[in-house]
Amino acid sequence: MINNIIDTIPPRVEEVSPDPQPTAPATPALPTMKELAPLLAPYQRADTRKAVWQLVNTLVPFYALMYAMYRSLEFSYWLTLGLAIPTAGLLVRLFIFFHDCGHNSFLPSRQANKIVGFLLGVLVWTPSEHWWHAHAIHHATSGNLDKRGIGDVTTLTVKEYRALPLIQRIGYRLFRFPLIMFGLGPVFTFFILHRFPIPRFGRKENMNVLWADLAIVAVGAVSSLLLGGFWNYARIFLPVLWIAGMGGIWMFYIQHQFAGAYWARDDQWNYVASALLGASYYKLPRVLQWLSGNIGFHQVHHLSPRIPNYNLEACYRENPLIQKYSQVIRFRDGFQTVRLALIDEGNRNRMLSFHDML
């Protein structure tokens, strides 16, 4: 589904005016998809052995740590919470595999991707078909000012923000406050957003929410029996889910919300620009890159969702043309992006903080 949507978007980089109007994004002369396609094609092949090995080297330590958390309850809950941190990192990695299944890139078989993706979705409390549909829309509209609202982080322009009533401006400021976005965000995402269907989606996606919810309840019941009761299950798994959720929201946020990120109105929007200039290369320490399933190479992923996570780094390293236009964010610099909250259409769509707007 995602790849079909992406394939319908014509490359329009060559149509970007060399002398944009004051409100237009400053878009450099980028390569076209026709030029990029031969560079991307060798990395788009899914590999069953690599995928299975990723599942093994992630699920085995994940469940080993879950068992260690269970045993740690006999000693100190602080030790349990300490073990929740690496366990959550592995859950983030499992989410990336789930995400790849939605692009039909994790495994060669479409049916295998659907089955594995649904099962991983139950583990990460995310309905597969429902989330994949929203994510397909994200890929097809990322950076498009006229098509915001599904599969993205809500981001207003300065004009839109100023036009809001006071109470809604306060609400938007609270939403963009880091402790709320990254602290309460996982609670809202996993307990509300992923638990209920979206009316505008189709029957398949909305029924998938129901089946996922039932499967999550079943897994929770079995886990409660194995762990000596529901309270033990909740004390072990919910902190893992919450920490993983924080990490996942942070990764998604920083990959599209940074100084210089590409934004454009629909009549000027360009797919290649939205990928190379609107999705960052988040340069992480090696262990965090592994735990996040190479999704830091997000510009490569947006250029071609068909590339599985285990091929993203090679595609970047072996293609100087992609490196040339990549928006690199170093780990220590990423924390500076949390203050950015608004798009200034009057200044080449650059992102501003609330303070900058004054």
C-alpha cells in the first residue's frame, strides 16, 4: 500500500523555480527520482535470512530481559525499572521491524510481512493495518503544508497559531511542551490513539484495530498467568512500553522537526525534496543506531520505503549523491530541536520557537 502511493507521486524537482517567491521554500537543484532510482534499486531486495536473524537477535534478549525483570521483583523495583531501559530499547527495534513489514520490505513475501507485522504489532500495542495506512499517508504527504493531519506531529504555521483563540493557543503550547509530548505522548498513543478506529479509514483498517485489541488482551492474560498475576505483568511491561514510546516519539519527531526542514504548499511540494531535505539523517552512537533499527537514515527511507532497515546504512554510505543533500543531525545537537514549534511561511518556511515568533 505505502509503496503504491509513493509510486504515484511524479518527480517534480526540475519544476522548482530557481527564483522562488518570498514565501516559497528555498529548494536547491536536487536529483530527480529518475536519477536516484538506479542508485536505490540494489538495496530494495528483502532478505529472509537477514530478517530472521534480526528477529532472533532482538526477541531472544528482549524476552531474556523481561524474565530478568520478573526475577528482579524479588529484590528491588528500582532494579526492575533499570532493566526496563535496555528492554525498551529492544522494543523500539522490534517496532522498526513492524514498520518495515508495513512497507513490505522486511521479508520477501507480502503475506509473511502481513503475518509477522500483525504479531509484532500486538507486541508493540499497535494495530498493523490501521497504523500502516496512516503511515502511508505520512510518506505521501510529509512536508506538505496543505496535507497535514494524519501520521505526523501536529505542527502549525505562525499565521495559523496566531489565528487560534487563546485557549487553543495554550493547548498547542502544552502539546509542544517536551514533558507532555514525550512524557504523556506514549500514554495517549498506546492507550487511546491505537485502541480506537479512525472513522475515515476503511473497514479493513478499523477491524484490524479490534483484532489487535483482542490479541493484546489475550497476550496480557497469558503473561499475567506466567508472571504471577496482572500486577506483576503491569509493573514489568508498562514501564517498558512507556520508555519505548518516548524513544519512538523522539525518533519520529527529530526526523521531521528540525531547523531547515522542508515545508511547502501543495502546488510547490516535491517528493525528492521532502525526502532529502524534509527527513533527517540522525547520526546516532552505534548502539542507539542498532536499537533504532537504522531508522536514523530517514532520508534514505523516505526516498525509498522499499529498502529494509538492514540495507539503509549501506545505501547511504555507498551513494555520495545522497550524502551530498542529507540533512545531518548529530546526537548532541538533536536536543536543540525541541524548542521548534511553528512554521514561518513568511521566511522561507523555516521553523521557529515560540520565543522566536515574538
